[in-house]
Amino acid sequence: MQSRRDQVQAQSYVLGRLTAALVAADPEALEHPHRRVAAGILAGLLVAALVVAGFGVYGFLVPGGSKAWRQPGVLILERETGAQYVFAKNQLLPVRNYTSAALLFGKPPKLVSVSRKSLAGTPKGQPVGIPEAPDALPSAGGLGGADWTTCAISQRDSAGTLALATVLAVGRDSGGQSVPDDRALVVRAAGDDARGGYLVWRGTRHRLTEEWLPRVLGYQDRAVTVQPQWIDLLPAGPDLRPIDVPGRGAAGPDIDGAPSRIGELFRTRLPGTAERYYLLRRDGLSELTATEFGVVSGDPRTEQAYGGGPVAPRELSPAALAQLPVSDEPGLPRSLPPVPPAVAGTGGERAWCVRWTPGEGVSVVADPAPAGVPLATAGAAGGSAAAAVLIQPNTGGIVRAGREGQAPGTTLFLLTDAGLRFPLTSPDVAKSLGYPTDDVVTVPPALLRLLPTGATLDPAQAAG
């Protein structure tokens, strides 16, 4: 009888032959087919253990690892604390911010994160850099096509005291509604004796030179009080003023069989046409627009042509109109509205804003009023900067002051999403920060004045 041991050995022998036949195609092989694999694995493990041990010994004898942080142009970031250093003169110099490091190197630095242990033993020097310089810079080209929107915020308290603020937003699209071309605003600067204020029409401001002009044009009690810097953002158009009439009140020619006086107003209407108005001058009749008629009829001096009596236009026959000469004396500039535009409404909880887009000019829009903005009492003394500056994250770049059709300013500024402008001492500073000089955005001076000014970015100061 075979014992169980004999049976197990027989089974192992048969399985060995089958395995050898499948793996090595030789059932009579004297060596087990898996022996070499096992030997290779064991040898590999021994080699790996020796390599690890070698690195351990090297790390013990030469602590600190890589010295790439010692290379020029590297901003060292201590991994555990976030402290920033530059390596110079065989020592670590604490640098106050990223911008200062760029000014020191003359180019954007390379960031290298290093452990505190790797920096141990390296001497540390005195801090360098500009304390108030930005620690993060916006991407180049971030201002291209961005809207600059300046809103006038106003609010009255329970006592009726008016408080105002000006808010600048850059790169934020709030979906404001533009003022139609047939609508206008009447605004008045807080604390400024601007007579009748300003008529804002089609993105241009026209000064109303007399206090009675808003009344005769239908704008009484419709003026919006804003801060002066808001008005400065609008391009200035010609003043809306009374029309000078030399010889007003002197005797004129007989018209339709009745005597006349220089400065009198006339009206005529042909069948199927609108009523037209005329002003008698020394050299003939001047046809008036609806705006000009309102200005002349409301001018207190026009009473001189009526003997101090009420001003009322006379009917003018077509025959008299054909016989009288046409005056060459000027009226109001043609760029003023021919008809007094109706006053626009904000349409709810909105604020009047001036929007400027590079290459497109200025428009007036009604935007949602920002909340939480500090207000100042109307007429109180204050700076020209905005009460709040809201800039889209990572929006900014190099800007300079300039007006369309004029040579731009020579001073460059770095605008960051913190809402500050930092003067640059030269165009080379912009290159050091990674901004090409052909990517400068020219901004109206009144807009730049709304931005608070930060520290001057000077390489010499960064090294001190």
C-alpha cells in the first residue's frame, strides 16, 4: 500500500511536469521553471534596499537636498510659513512681496517652494522691497475692452440730509440700461454754484449757464445732485446759454402792416406742417429750434422787445416771411438738442452711471446701486478718489492718462484688482513686471483720478 506521503509526492511530481510542459515546453526539465523568477525578484529587492540605504546615508552626510533655490531670479517660498526670500550675497534676504522681487531681478521671478529644514543654516539678512507694493499681479491684457463704470449714489436720511458717493467698477458687467437718445438728465454738482447745473444728453454735458433755464425748458426740480468728479467724466459740449440779440428793443421794419422791434418772436404754420418760430434780428429773421425758442422766450431780456410787457410770439404771414431777409447772426450751436429732451427715469432702485469703454467712448446708463458704500454729506469737503473701487478679480494692467486726439501722459501706472494705481518710475518697470509696453491702456484723466494712489514702484527703492 502507498502511504499518503507517497501520494502527495506523486501528485507534486505530476504537477511539476505539467507546469514545466506549459511554461518551458519541456516536461523532463530538471530545474523548476519559477526558480529564475523568484531569484530575480529577490535580487531586485536587495538592489533597491541598497539604493535606499545609499540615499539615506547621503542625506545624512549632505543635508538640504537640492540647491536650485540659490539660482538667480528665484523667489523662495518657505513651505511651512509662506515667508518669501531671495538669495543674494550668500544669504537669504526676506522680500516683502512678489512685486519687489520682480523689481530686484528685472523680470518676473521663478517661484520655488523650499522646506524650512532646507533653508536652515543659511544666514538671513535685512528685509528688502517696497512695503506697500502688491503681492499679486493681474494677468497681462486683462484690461482689454473692459468697461469702466462710475455710478453716482445718493440717499437722504430721516432728517432729509442728502448723502452722496461715487463708485467705480472695472470689468464688471451689471447689464445697465442705456439712456435713449431722446432722453436726458439734468445734474447739479454738490457744493458747486453752476447756475442751472448741466444737461447731460447723448453722453455729453452742456452747462446751463442761467438758473432760469431749467424752468423754461421743463426741467424744474428734476436735477440730480452728484459729486463733481462724476460730472468731470462726461465730455464737455457747448454751453446752453441765452442768445445775444444786439439792438434788442430797437425799432424794426413793418411786418404785416404793423411796426416791430428787434428781438420780437414770430410764428407761422403752413397747412399740413408743424409750427415754426422766428426771431427778428437787425439783419432779418432767424428760424429757431424748439430749444432756441424756449431759451429766447424765457430770457428776461426779451421783454425789452415788448416794452416790458409779456412775451408772446406774433403771427407771421407767408408773404411777410418771403419778403423779409434771412439773418446771418448765429444762434445756439447745432450740437445742442433741437428739442428739449424729456428727462430719463432710473426705472427703480438704480443709480446713474457713466460708462467708458476703450475705443467706444462714453455713455450714460442706469445700473443697480451697489450696497454698503460709505456716503458723505453733500457739499462736504473730500478728495477726488471714489468712495469704493470694485475691480473684477485678476483684472488690471498698465494704464496711463490721455484724451482722444491728444498725446497721452508719460507716467505709467499699474492697476490691480485691489483698486489701487501704482506709479511706475519708467516704462522698463512695466517690462520687469511682465507687461509689454504695447499693452498700455490710455484712460481719461478724470477716471484715473478716481483711483487711490499706492506706493511708487521703483527698483532702487525695492533694493533698499
